[in-house]
Amino acid sequence: MGWLGLDDTDSLAGGCTTEVFDTLLRHLPDGVTCGVPRLVRLWPFAQRRTRGNAALAVNLQTEDIEGLMDHLDAWWAAHLAPLEGELEASVVSARSQFPASPGMVWFEQQPSSRVYFEAVQSHVSLESLPSPTRAWGGHGRIGATAAVAWPALTSTWEAIAWRLDGTGDIPRQVDDASLDLVDAWPDTFLSRDPRKGTSMIAPRGKSPVLFGLRATSADAAERGCCLLLESKETEQVRGWRVFQTNQATGDHLGKPLNMVVDEVVVHPTRKHATIFCGDVAVQAFAEGGPVNALARWLMPGDEIVVAGLSDFDGVIHAERLKVEKWVPRAQQRPRCSDCEVRMKSMGAGQGLRCPKCKRRSEDAWVSVETSPPHESWVEPPADARRHLARPLAWEEPL
């Protein structure tokens, strides 16, 4: 018995580690029992991250460990090692992309969950990893080890179907009517954008994946996948598999931070907002919808609560935002205590006078009650959330 992990066989230019892993699992030697395969998303700011930043792992059982290792050695040499550096940097993305650096690990005992939480919340180096029983390859060993270490305290499921060879340049075809049916199930999620009505299960770019259907149960993921594939309007696939995942678990977020706003700077064209709170900067991108709208409304002195991840520069990317207290946004003259008419100034240093009863008072202002655009927690719209983001609707109020 042991744990096998794999990562970094693809790039933005093509390929998919899920397909590579599925092929490996389908060719395991006789006598090897395969557990539930895992798809684990990791820290989204990793400089060498792959397209979806997901690593794969599985628990395997066999009476012949030596035979399994011999098989994995041969499979690595024939099918995985050749992928090293094969997929060059993409020309369709603004972010830098390293060539593939496949890595595979074998652990007789599952490593500490600490390894997973470090890899999903921050930068991890190869040197900091626990030593596996067996290892192959390069940088991908980081994600492979983290996937093996995932404790799966909470999880969701994804059914992934892969296209036939030679269809990469043809637009994906998934039956829209069947997707409507599956999207209406209570145990599927993020299948269709609720604002735009567009499908959210098919990837963009050069990938062998036809679709990835997300669900809160393995049964729903499998049933939904089969329903989509049975339709004549869905293209033929070479295979499919259901993965247990850490998507929508919120594992990447620590405790929310309470801060006081010092300044808010809004980008003049894109409307991204940066909230400065002491030495901390919080970024709310325009794509964040309600999060961005609330960030742009803030003023110095407002008290906020933020949940998000820090990038390499220490900037927090807000995934949830809430205003606890806010300073007055405007002031106006008080009302007359006798007739309730709003008083007016008589001129500089001359105090106030009621225009109706002529009552006078000292010069004064009162704050206007102004509410923020959102008075509870907000999150980005569905199409702008991270794979790891747990929907607010799934949780008790924070």
C-alpha cells in the first residue's frame, strides 16, 4: 500500500495532467488496486504553476511493491520523462510560463497534512519537501507531494471527460439542453454562469479536456457526466473519470483579517482598487464585481474584514470583503428643534437660523446616514472565483 502523486506535465500551450494520470492508472499492472484519484488545486501565485495549478494523487494497494516500482520506472521513462520541456511558454497569456517539468512521487506512508496546507496557501520549494520513498523528475514533485498529503477533510468532486485525438482545433461540442438539466440539480455547482448564462464546464485554450463537471457528491458528478455524454449533441470522448477534489473547500484561506483603511487608490482605466491598511495592501480587481464595488466605496477610517491570499509581493488578493464600521460620508445642517425644518447658515461666523420660525442656533453640522453598497460579506461572481473558493452560500455567516 502507498500513495502515488504526479504533477507538471502540461503548460498554457497544451496538455493536461489529468489525462496523463488517467492513462497511467488505466495501465497499472494486474493485482494493483486503485483508490479514488484526487485532483488538488494549489497556491495560485506559484511562479511555475501549470494551467489549472492542479496536481494528482491516488492510493494504490498491491502485494508486489517491487513489481509496481519496476512498472512505474518503465512508465516514467517511456511516457513521462519525454514531456520534460516539451510544452514551451504560451504566447496567449500575459503571465510567464515555464516549460513542463514533470514530477512523480511514491510514499509508503501519507505525509503530514502540513505539507498540503503550506502548498495551498504559500510558496513551497523542492528543498522543503519530505523525502518520498521513491521520486522521479523535477519541479512537479512539489505538487505531487502536496496532492498526496491532502487530508481531504472536506471535498467536492469533478467528472472530467477527454476529447478524441485530433480534435484539438475543433470547437468543443457539449449538449446545451443536457447541461441545463444538470445545472438545475442541487448537488452540482459552477456549471453555468448565473449572470451570463454561458457554460462554465468547458476549458478554453489547447487542452484535451472536453468538460469538467463539478458536484458535491461523487454520484452526482458521475450521473451528470453520463447524461452529457449520452446526448447525440455532445462529441465523442476517449474516456472520463471522477476525481475527488479540494475545489470549493476554502482550504487556501486562513482566518479573515480585521483592518482599518488608510487610503483607497482606484486604477484610472481598469477600475481595480487597492486598499492600503498600514503596511498591508489589499487588491480588489474589477472582475471581482461586488468586492471591487465595495472596495471603491471605502474611505479612510473604515473598518473592514478581508479574506484572501498574499502573492509573492505580499499583496492580499481579496476574495471576500466586509465593512464592519464606516465613517460618515457627508454632513448637512441640523433641523430646527421647534418645527423640524432644516436650518440654514446666516453667513460666516453668524450661526444658523430656521427659515420658518426664525429660531437661531450656533453653527453646526450633522452626519448623513450612508450605507455601503453591501453590508454583509461579498465575493466575486461565479466566473471570477478561484477553483478553491468556497461559495458564501455554503457557509454559516462568518
